[in-house]
Amino acid sequence: MRKMPFVLAAACTALVAGTLTTPAVASSQAVDAPAAFTHPGVGVSVAQLDFVRAKVQAGAQPWTDAFNQAKNSAYASLSRTPKPRAVVECGPYSNPNYGCTDEREDAIAAYTDALLWYLTRDDRYAQKSIQLMDAWSATVQDHTNSNAPLQTAWSASSWPKAAEIIKHVYGNWPNAGRFATMLRNVYVPEIINGSNSNGNWELSMTEALQGIGVFLEDKAIYDKAIALYRLRVPAYVYLESDGALPKTVPSQNLNTRDKIVSYWQGQGTFVTGLTQETCRDFTHTGYGISSISHVLETARIQGIDMYPEFGERLRQALGFQSKWERNLEPVPSWLCQGTLHRGLGPITEVGYNALHTRLGIAMTNTQALTESRRPAGSNNLFVAWETLTHAENPS
């Protein structure tokens, strides 16, 4: 059934319930939408893109290898044919998969093409990005089945990244308004109320909503994203300063230790940097960490520095997962019953660059893991080319 357009109440920021305070970070006021939005301003800024463009033109590494990785990928193919569907149906683990992979990959391709246009000024890439976005905005009406919210969030994390570059730098996009209507009427209703599933769901939703809010210049949507984020991040990454038990999201009613342990995948020993999904697997944990870093970056581009509030959780989550991802020592019995399912994915560059390159924080395990896996490609869901865009990027 087609969803009705969603009109978000301006009072959504009242959902914000307190702020994170730790020995390393402190904040006392809510972070709201900027007074005026910066464009392009989702994921990457003009200054960051100009830094990368100069590095690629100079043949410098690791940016040149990362550029070639993106350019030679299927996502950058100028013969790519968009595959839009009116109804995208995604069940558990994309079964059934009626348009799920096609939508996500067309969205990543649109971003890839927009990025390559910026770096090369080859108009063919901009036109291919527009073709992909126009095909979907002319067709898609709904997302259905159990994975619809997550599918919507993943795709809507990539679409605004492409749209921001094309609309605000390339410029010649007659159907930009129709694309905006698609985001507002088809994507926002599916994700605006968040999720009480595993934390990576809601974190992906906050990333998507924030990006949509920037592109639409809709402060209410942006604020709702931040309200959800402010509750979810402290409930996703544990710090010792949280107390004996992790923080929780009130709507989940995790009001006993047993409920919390069950939600944390049976993990009853809580240590700094552990996430709600660490003992599920590192792949889903990586999704959550990635979205945490993406929201912080977009907020910074919009002139609002949220790193003092959330940077320590991001640092610890990256460090803890990177240590065990490197597989240098036996897993202790207290951690996930002695068994870890690794596979963090290409998700460390953004947070590592923000905290290490810009803020000068030593991150030994994250640095070793990040540098050993360059160039970071795509997870084929919502992460793409972050060595290219963020490696050693001081802007």
C-alpha cells in the first residue's frame, strides 16, 4: 500500500532525553539543525572533495589507488542500466529480494558517478548519476516486507550523497524536485519513527534521515534524526562510565538485567568499546559504527561539532572492534563465549580520519587495521570509497 506523505511535527526535538556525559566528553545542550544548511553537505564537503581531487591529480597515494578502485568498479560503468521498481520488497536477509539489491546498488552507483564527476569533471559521470536518480524518482512508490525499514535506510543513505553533489555543484538537473519529492514521500515515512530492532537498524535510519534533511533543507527531519541518534548511540556503545549496565532506549523497555543481556546477544560482561551487536557479528557491528561516524561527519560539515559528545564512544568502538578484528590473540571466554564472528567491513576510515588525522588522537589498533586494508571499497549496502574521500583528509 502506498504510504501517505509524512509531515513531521516541529516539536520532535522534545524527544531528546538528556545528553552523554563521560570523563572524556561532556555536553549540556541539544544539537539541532543548522540555521542554514551547507551544500554539498552529506558525508563529504567541498573542501574534502577538493583535497582529494588535488591528490588524485598529483598521482598521490593512497588516493590514486582508491580512485582507480572506484573508477574500475561496476558502480562506475557508464553503460549501467538502472533497474527501478514501483514496489521494492525485502524480506529477512533480503529474501525475497524484489529490487532490494538493485535499489541499493543503483544508489551507490549514483554516488560513485557523482564523486567521479567531481574528481574528473567528465560530464558523462554526472549524466549517468542523474539517469539513475531520475529512473528511481519516476518509479518507486513503496518498500514492503519485514526488511523494508532497513532497506529504505540503506538506499536513502546513498541517494542524498549523490544528489548533493549533482544539484549543488554540477547543477543541470531538471528533475531534482521530483527526486526530492521521492525522498520525502517514499523514504521518510518508512524510517522516521526509528526502530527497536538491533541498533544498526536505527543508526542507519538516523544517517538516512539526516542526509535527507540536509538535501530537503528540512530542519524538522534533521532534528528527528539527531533526536533518535542521541538516544541510540549511548545505548549501542558501552563505556565503563555508563555504570554496571549499558544505557537503554526507553521505548525498548529493557528494564531488567536479563533483558539487557539478552538484547546484547547474551553478553553479560560489559567493557568499554563493546557494542550491542559485537557478539552477534562484526559485520552488523560495522554497520552501526559506520553510521555513527557518518552522522558526526555530516553534522560537522553543517557547522555543528558533535564529536565532543559522541567522539569517545566512536573511538572506543573502533578501537575495541579493530583489536579483535586483527585476530592477534585468543578470544577470552568472557567475550562472546570465546567466539567472535569477524568481518568488520570497510568502515573505519571516516571515524579514524576524524579522530586521528584532525584531532590527533592515537588509535593504534584502528590505524593498523585501516592502513592494512586500503583502499577501502564498498560493502554494497551503503558504504563506498572512504579511503578515497577520507584518508588523511584534514579538511
